[in-house]
Amino acid sequence: MITCFIRYHIDPTKKQQFEQYARNWGQAIPRCGADLIGYFAPHEGSSSLAYGVYSIENLAAYEAYRARLAADPLGRENYEFAMKEKFLLREDRTFLKLASVPHSPMVKP
């Protein structure tokens, strides 16, 4: 299992648009095959950093998932929404694997 951490730099004046984007992914991502942990919008501190986190079996499964997401009607709509509203200034993906023993029943190896 690998976990994808997406760090977004967002326009701080468009936090509501990012939150709508996150809610849409909350429906599309699980439907397309990834285990969504969640999307996190700015609350305290930085007003321009946000995160998305999900797990998937491996990089091959990730590629198949991305193809399903691109073909998903809500997925396509969400990509278009982000392009139109221009609230995403930068997006960085990092894939990590769990290296410690789980410390909580919510953490999956």
C-alpha cells in the first residue's frame, strides 16, 4: 500500500472553491478505486496550503485509478472547475509508504 500526499498552494481568496473541489473528490476518488483519507483546507496558520491524502495498492493501480478518474463525469467536471476558477496555484504529489508500526486502528499498513 502506498499513500499519495498532495500539497496544494491555493489562492487564499478562493478557499470556498477549494472546499467545493475537495467535496467533489470526496465522491469521485473512492468511486474510482482509491481509499480517500481526506482533503484538508486551511484553518489556522497558513491560508494558502491545503492537502489531499489517499491510499492505493501500488503505482500500477494508481495509473489505472487515474484513467478511471479522468473518465468519471464528476472527475472531469472537477478538473474543469479548477481550471475555470484558477484557485490552484501549485500542486505537488508525493508517494509514501508506512514505515512504522500503526499507532492507531485508523492507520492501515
